Amino acid sequence: MSDRLLLMPWYKVTFSHEDIAALKHMALQDSFATIVVVHGAPRDAAMFSDTTIGVHEYYFSPGATKIAMALLAGYSAVACAAPTRSSLHLLVGHDGAEAIPFAPEA
């Protein structure tokens, strides 16, 4: 994995319960999936949801930010620390996610 990729931040989008009821998370997921396909499905680009019940946070790998920053900005995404793999559920991207730099498990 390149040093440049390790320096790129993760981003997350947080939705309210009202946003979830309005299906904004699905619009984000659908738009991101389209971007991934258009860019040839890079192995380092993925979207994840937090596995905590009641939390509406969606995480985007550093590779995802390379291809979808304009989309993420439209959803007020913020830079964040890399999450652990076990805390997330893959929504869009390659299963296994070997090319994605997660935080070490505790």
C-alpha cells in the first residue's frame, strides 16, 4: 500500500433519523455506486455503514474520496480517523476490502 494512500483521510456522512426516513442514505449509496462503476470499480473505493444500532454514519475509504469528493461534499462529509473493519458493514465496494487501510483492531 502506498504511503500516499495512508495519508489520505477517511470521510464520513452522518444522517439524522429524519434523513433516514427520507431515504437520503439510499440516494447517497446509489449515487456512490454509480461513481464506482463509472471509474471501473477501484478495489480501494468503498462505502460502509456503522454497525452500531441507531447510529446513521456512513464511511468512505480514502480511495472513495479520490473519485467521489464532489458527491461527499454535497452531503457535508467530514474527514475522520480510519475506523476498524469490524465496526463497519460494506455497502458498496469489493468484498474483503484488502486494498483499504483500516485502523488496527483493539
